[in-house]
Amino acid sequence: MNGSDINTNIDTDIDTDTDRTRWGLIFEKFFVAIVREIVRIIVLGSWLYLGFFFWVPLLIRMVVYFTWSIVIYSFTGSEITNAQRKLDRAIRFYAEGFRKINRAVSSGPISDEPAQRQGYKFLWGILPDLAFSFVFWMIAGIVYGFIMIDISQISTFMADIADKLREYFVDQTK
């Protein structure tokens, strides 16, 4: 076997349909891997900010809850395991989000079974947390001067609303 025989065999192998399919599958796996990593970076970047937005108020709230549970435990001798569990979950919340994202994006294809429809009922469970986080950051922004409130503009705005309501109701009575 000389060098030209080897090149001829390689060229013949590449031209077969199975090799083209194999190269297509290799390209597909490579493309999917690149897209998966791009998605991972986008979702991790989003969680970096969104997770922090929810984690800090949650952690502060659970520390206060745990502290008050300790005070109540000191007086009554009641159990604090529920408060311990909630504090531990709050501590792990942010890091757990990164771990769940990596696990979800790294795992292979999911089963083709249809997912159960959850609906929007889960929103009622997280709505208090969303509201608390929003109010927490609004108060923090006002206290630290990131959000400026001009009281005179608020009073002018309220007076304008009152005038418009008065005009509307006066027009209705005529």
C-alpha cells in the first residue's frame, strides 16, 4: 500500500452517504452544543440579577423571622425547626438557582411526554414574595437616594386627579 492508495480510500469513504450523515450529525451536535452554551450564558446572566433581586429581601425577611422565632422560643420553649428550615432555604436560594440552571441546560433531551399543565396557580404562591421584593427595593432606593420623590409634584398630581373627578361627576349630575 502506498500513499496514493490511502488517499483514494479516504476520498471514497467521505463520499458515501453514511459518512455524510455522520458529518451532519457531528455538525448538528456541535451546533446544538454552541446554542446550549449561549442559552446557558444568557440565563445565568439573567439569574445573576433577578436572583439577587429576590434573594436579598428573602434573606432579610427570613433572618428577621428566625430571630423572632428565637425570641418566642426563649419565652415559650416552642419549636424553631420550621424557622431553621426557612432560613436554610433562603440562604441556599441564590446558589441553588445557578445549580438548577446548569443542571437543566446541561441535561440531554427531555422525554417527549407532554408536560402537565400547571396553569397560573403557582403565581399565587410567589406573589407575596414578588410584592415584598418590589417594596423592599423601592424603600431601599428611596432611603439611599436612588429614587427621588418630589412631594410637591405628588400633591399637584393628586389635585389634578381630584379636579378631573369633580368635573366628571358635576357633568354627570347636570
